Amino acid sequence: MSRTSAHYNFLVFCTDTFYWFLLWSLNRTHCKCQRFLAVLFYLYSYIHMNLLPAKNGEEPTMQFLLEVVEILTSYIRKTFDRSTKVLDFHHPHQLLEGIEGFNLELSDQPESLEQILVDCRDTLKYGVRTGHPRFFNQLSTGLDIVGLAGEWLTSTANTNMFTYEIAPVFVLMEQLTLKKMREIVGWPDGEGDGIFSPGGAISNMYSVMIARYKFFPEVKTKGMAAAPRLVLFTSEHSHYSIKKASAALGFGTENLILLNTDERGRVIPADLEAKVIEAKRKGYVPLFVTATAGTTVYGAFDPINEIADICEKYNMWLHVDGAWGGGLLMSRKHRHKLNGVERANSVTWNPHKMMGVPLQCSAILVRERGLLQGCNSMCAGYLFQPDKQYDVTYDTGDKAIQCGRHVDIFKFWLMWKAKGTVGFEQHIDKCLDLSAYLYNKIKNREGFEMVFNGEPQHTNVCFWYIPPSLRSLPDGEERRQRLHKVAPKIKAMMMESGTTMVGYQPQGDKVNFFRMVISNPAATRSDIDFLVEEIERLGHDL
Amino acid sequence: MSRTSAHYNFLVFCTDTFYWFLLWSLNRTHCKCQRFLAVLFYLYSYIHMNLLPAKNGEEPTMQFLLEVVEILTSYIRKTFDRSTKVLDFHHPHQLLEGIEGFNLELSDQPESLEQILVDCRDTLKYGVRTGHPRFFNQLSTGLDIVGLAGEWLTSTANTNMFTYEIAPVFVLMEQLTLKKMREIVGWPDGEGDGIFSPGGAISNMYSVMIARYKFFPEVKTKGMAAAPRLVLFTSEHSHYSIKKASAALGFGTENLILLNTDERGRVIPADLEAKVIEAKRKGYVPLFVTATAGTTVYGAFDPINEIADICEKYNMWLHVDGAWGGGLLMSRKHRHKLNGVERANSVTWNPHKMMGVPLQCSAILVRERGLLQGCNSMCAGYLFQPDKQYDVTYDTGDKAIQCGRHVDIFKFWLMWKAKGTVGFEQHIDKCLDLSAYLYNKIKNREGFEMVFNGEPQHTNVCFWYIPPSLRSLPDGEERRQRLHKVAPKIKAMMMESGTTMVGYQPQGDKVNFFRMVISNPAATRSDIDFLVEEIERLGHDL
């Protein structure tokens, strides 16, 4: 049937009119015929409103997608509007019971497209606005519009990173971007290797695998039995993914040795050397050291150069976990905090954290070429045929522990195009300025106590709020126990009122404290002021 | 500056008028001043057209996003249009050199938003249309419109699966959907556990980790040294991710024992039992068996019940890798091919393959509750605070080997709502009907030879095309060598002409053959006819 024929257009007009009449009736009628109308409506929807690839599906598809976009743009508008709440909190059982008809259960029969749109609206309504200028809860915050457009395009292209054959443009973008990142790390001519992985934890896991392959390649075929007892070292403040990797990869968490830190959460190099010597004395083989560039809680930067000296001395792999702090490499003002990173054998760097790229976007960079391939390749004939017409060195999928791999590069590449390197630098400098503003605002403010002294190295500002009722209590167990409950209570009230969100946790012997982090480009000084006042308002009477 | 002030509104009016005047002039003028106007325009864009969160960024943001959507919907229209090519092939060096101004290099300075839109168009132009009705190259094909809308929403929500706190709706959706999948697998009341992971390879890796934890929990803390020599079993036709997992997790690929298959690619249970006995005789401990439900190349279903008998007899973990074939569980007509799946200890099932969900969407299902948590949890205080105001058993992030975890559930949940269980069933039945159609069309067709006899179990149809020049050659090395080159040559021509795409590979001692797979709901019999004729057209003179 030709789309342009008058006959067809008339048919479309009639069915569309009937559709809207049905929808209108359904909303207005409150009598017995409602059920009948509903049946007719669903039947109609099912038969006539089919999306592509259905015959004549183009019109309904475009209409449907535009309605979805309308919902999304309205959400985006509100996300940046400070008069909107960050979240509309409900307990799990409330959402499961189905608030205002929002039914999470799946059923055998299809729902109408109208209902699908309602489901989309409800999903956003009961979610959390991670792009809101007052959402400070996570290391990944914000909603970059160009990055978002990149994600929309990525899902529309819906392809897979394993071969050049089916992702030619994305594979090249990944390669160029990784090279650029390696140049910024400081490896000569950006030489080396790397891959985008589904998050920092997997990137860190890659680093341990590659280190093992470098020193004990036979583990790949013979297993851990082929190696002596290997030990790994990381800061007591480091991310738990290093521990997860040591469990998963067969090292065992007991063979991950935690390093002491100074008051600011930075590894003490002498402690590393002492523990390396101790391990060797026991006959173990020190294999791998993580230096964290930006710890999760304190935002501390381990002294990479001093750690690198020890790694060289004892022939150990040096991995820099810059999942959180790697972004600072983009800033001429702050990159000195990662001095020595160019001496690392591998680096984790998550653009989805400090650089505001939508989730997920994490890179593992490796200084020595070929290791990633050697460690992971299995040469599956059904995926990586050597007899293709193009240069198959671009089929990089066999480097990965994944087979299918989501396209994480495009949004990042597009943001880089739109902001330029200077744009990322401005963003990072601004976030660090904001955290300095917060630090200066509260360091001597009544009722606030800093968890560690001195200006934070990253945007992490860690502090206790002391309600008036606790201020006169002497230091001791009672004060500790009561203070431990303050942050959770304030956080709960914050979530119930939906005004802002910030994280808290204990650390070592320190009771629950707030950890403020700033990575959202939408945040301003007024939002910092708001947070401080909100904590005071909610916590005053505790 | 107050947005509502008359002064401000007047300014906006003036600058907007100037903007549109510039844009209009740029499109109309074909004289020397065009360059000047363009410079003015980009300067203007750069200064004034800042996106949110910039002040007054709402208007430019909405305009920009709508232009992106215009590009995407135009791409979608063409994707379903058979007169459009599947791809516009270029070699890596051509794309790297920058075709028609498409510059992949990143720079320090920002590009204008106009240029960003051009970059988006170019990215799609030089990519591959995986949703095209004639793209048969991969197990994941097609472009489901509701799934796509789900992905757009997911990226707009831009959150993370680790806690209920920041992803309340998505966490519950994941829980309900996993339960539903477990019910369909056949576990009583859908009991058990599971998680969505970044692809089938990682899901399979989870299964090996959990099996090891179940039988040798001390490996988590003490490493592989705490276990005896463990061996794993999988089909010689199984996916290479099992091999990758055995290397990564410290078992070693030599401790992965490959099982012989019958002519159709199905594991021979007696071979499993013989190899288990042999391993035990050597003092090794048989730990884990994968039964593949839908192998990558042949689409074979291993006999799960017979394998389960052996697993029970020798106390081994049974994992069913249904990454590709799991979807058949949705079909009353075809689910018998997975008979016995309810006896598995774990199941991988990728909705992003046979069920047409956009990439990535893969589930690992586990029959015994608590193992996933026990195996992977590290109880990081900064992420999983026990003293929250809601039921923290919904904070499921510590089950994962990841920390940040992309929201893969929403698109799947939304598609299930829109299609109903019956919709997935229809999709699967239709794809299998189409592959039967292809099989019947070519099994006795001149110039075609099947790789194995009988109707395929899945949508995989494996065949050689024999060009006329080879038809009279006697079976032997010369014929084999020449035949080996036929599929790559046809594939190369196919890609150069961009008309269709289908995969090829060798398998064991079989030379390169085509592997046709159908998972795209847009494909019809006419597309199958087209493929067959295209292969004949391109291969006739080889």
C-alpha cells in the first residue's frame, strides 16, 4: 500500500480518529461499557499501533519516540530546576505494592503503548535525579547533555565493540581516545594499550590479571598452581574492587596486604617496603602494588613516585587506580597530585566519575603493548577470522574478558569534541574550587568538625555535624556512639524530604561522618550553602 | 540576572533574532561573506548557545536534543528501509584519514554544537545498521523500538545499580524480572538469586566463581592454593568465555577439559562421564560442567538431563550456558530443547540475543540463594551502610564483581511490558520458522551444501556455497583449500556492496562455512531469499 495514496491517508485518518475517540471514552466513561471500551482499545492498539518493523509502523514509531522524548526532555528540564526535589522517596514495599497504579509486575499479555508511556513517566517519577545540582551522593553525578545525546545515539546504533566489522567508527574512536589518554598519563607518544571496561572494578581486575600474566604467563594455561604464593599490596583506604579481584582471580583476600596510611589517608611508602620485605622473608612473591589516585572516602592521592621507587627496587607491577582521581590529569593546576603516574605499568581512569561522562565509561590503560592481548586472547575462530579483507589488528575484542562489549566510547568522544581538553580542565578546576569553598566554609564553623586536617586533595570533604545536644559532651564512648547515629538520621530525613543527598560512612575507628563529593558541573556555591544549611536544619534537634 | 525581568527578555529576544538571522543568512548567502557569517555564527554559538547547566541553557538544550532526535529518527527510518545499504564500508586507514571532513581526532578546543550534530550524522553514516532486516552477522541483531526508548530513558536517568538508595525503581525491576526468569527456568516459586551482568562472558565467569565458592569457600580468602586441582568440563563447541574464565580465575585453560560432540555439535554424555572418571583417577577434582543451550556456531543444545544425571552422580556444579538459546524458554513450541534446565545450579541467559533486547542485557541466574552474596561480598562501609532507614537487603550491589553497574534492566522490563510473554514467544517462533524456511530452501539447492544434516535446533543454519568452478572437483585437499576461501571472498564483496551481512568461520576440520543466524524481528522470507540470491550472485564466478 503506497503511503502517499489518498486512500491510505483517509484510512489512517479514520483509524486515528477512532483511536482517540476510544482513548477519550476510556478516560471519561465510568459505566459498565468501560470494560468493553478497554477491550476494544487494547485490541485496536495491538492491531493498529504496531511499531516498526510492522507494516506501516513508521508513523506510530515516530509518534511514540517523540512522546518518549517529550517525557525525557521534561525530566531533564526539572532535573536542573532547583525547585524540584532530588527524589521522591518510597520504601521498597510501597513501590512493590504499586503506588498510584504503577505496577512493576510483568504479565503475559502486552500493554498498550499509552501505558508504556505512563510506565516511563512513573519510572522517572520514583527514581533519583542524579543530575540535580544538589545530588552529591556519589562519585558519578551530573547529566551532561552532549554525553546524553551520545548515549542516545549509541543505543540507536546498538552495536558491539568486538570487531571493526560491526563497529568500525567506534573501534577507531576507542583507539584514538585511549592513545590520547595515554599521552596525558605521560607515556612516550601515547604508546601502550588499553580497553574500555564496564567500570572501575573490572578495570582494576584487568590490571591484576595482566600483572600476573607478565610475571607468570603459565598461570593462563596451568592455573595458580604454576605460580609461587603471590601477594598484592594496596592501601587500607583503597577501593574494595582490589579485594574483589584478589578473591575472584584465585589469589585469595588474605594474600592482599593492606598498607597503613597517614592521617590524610595516603599510603606510607615505608610501610609498603617493610611489608614487601616481610612477605619475601616468608617466601612469598610480591607481585603487584596499587597506588590509589583519589581514594573513595578521603580523596587521598598516594605518593606515586615513592611507591614506584619501591616497585622498581623489588620488581613489582605498579598499578595506579585513578578511577576517581584520574580526571585531575586534565587540569594543569591539579595534575601534580598524580606525579609519577607515568611510571605506572597500568592505570584505571573512569571518565564517568570526575569528568561527568554518563555511566558506564571506564578505561584500563597498560604501558606495555601486547600484554592485554596475550593475557586474554583465546582466538575464537567464529569471531576473529584472520582472512578478512581489512586489517584485522583492528579487531580488538579478543583483548577483553568480555565477548559482547557495550559501546562506552562514543559519549566520551563526543563530549571531548564538544568541550575540548580545556572544557574538561575547566570542569575539574571548578569542582575543586567548590570543594575548597565548602572546606573553608565549614572548617571553623560551629557544629562542624573535620575528619582530617588541611585542605582536601580531591573534592572529597569529610566532616561530622555535631548537633547542639552533643557539643558539650566530653570526648568518649558515649559521644562516639551518639555521634555515630547523627549522619544516618540526617541522611534519612534528607531523603524523606528529598531536598539533597550526600553520602556518609564510618572509616576505621572513625564513626559515621559525611563525605561530600563534587563532580556535578551543575553545582554552584549556593548549592553548597544549601547543603550546609540543610544539614544544620535537619540535625539541629538531634 | 532574573529570568523574568523585561530587560532580560528583551536581550534574549535580540540575541535570538540575531541567531536566526545568522542561521538564515548562512543558508542563503553564496558569496564571499559566507565565511564571515559562519565565523560570526560559530562565535555566537560558542558564547551564547551553552547547554544546561549554563544560565539560560534550557532553550539551547531542548533545541539541541530535538536536533539529535531528528538525526536518530531519520536513521531509524532508513534502518528499516530495505533500499538502504546495511553498511557503507571503509577501511580503517580511510576513516582515520578523515573522509569528507569526518575528523576522528580529539582536540584541545571545543567544537560548535553544529559540528557536534555533523559528527553524530557522520558516526551513523559510517557505521553498520545492526537493525537492518538484512543484517544477519551476529547473535544480537534488530532494533526494538520500545527497547530503544528504554535505553534512552536509562541514559537520561543515568544512575547505578549498586544501592536501592540511588536506583529504587530499577533495583526492584531487576528483582522482579530475575524472579520471573527463574520461574520460567522452572525453579520452584522462582526461588534463587541472580544479577544482570555486562554480557554472557561475565555471566559465565560468575557461574564458575560461584561453583568454586560453593565447594571450596576458602578459596575466597586463601586463593587457589587452598583447593585441590580442580577441573572444569565444557563442550568443544562451547563459547570461548568458559576458557577465558578458566584462565582469569586461576584454574588454567589446561584444566578446562573439552567434551566431544556428535555430528550436530551436541555433547556426548558418555564422553563427559569417561573424562570425569579419568580426571578422578588422576587425583583431580571435577568441579563444574557447562551444558550449552544453543552453541555459537551450530546452535546445538546439549542434552541437559543426561548431563545433569552425571553431575549429580559425581557431585559437580551444572551450569547451563543459555546466552544464545535461553530465549527459547519463552516458547511453548521450542522450550523442550532445554529440558532439564531446571536441574542446573546456574543459568546464563542473554535477553540481548534471541529476545532482541538492546545490548547489553545478560542475566546469571543461581538456584541457591546466598551464594552470589557469599562469593562476592566485601561489605564496603562506604557503599553499603547497614544503618539506613530502608530495608538494606535491597542493596544488592555487593553481590557483583563490579562496583558501579550499568542499568541494563529497564529496557528489558519495558519490552516485556509492551510485548508480554506472548510477544517474546511470537518473536522466537517466527525466527525459528524463518530458519526452517532457509534450511528447506537450500538443503537440496544446487551449489549449497549443509554443514550438518537435519533441521537445525536453533536459528543457526550452517552451509557452504560451492561456486560452479568447484562443483566438479573431487573431494580432497585442493577442493578443501579452494572452498575455504569462498566464504571470506563472498563476505568481503558483500561488505563492499553493503547489501547484507552474514558470518562465516571454520569449525574443527571443517573449512570456512557460512553461519546464518536469525534474531531480527524485522527479517522476512523475502530477506532470506535475498540473502541466498546474493550469495549466488557474488559467488557465482569464484
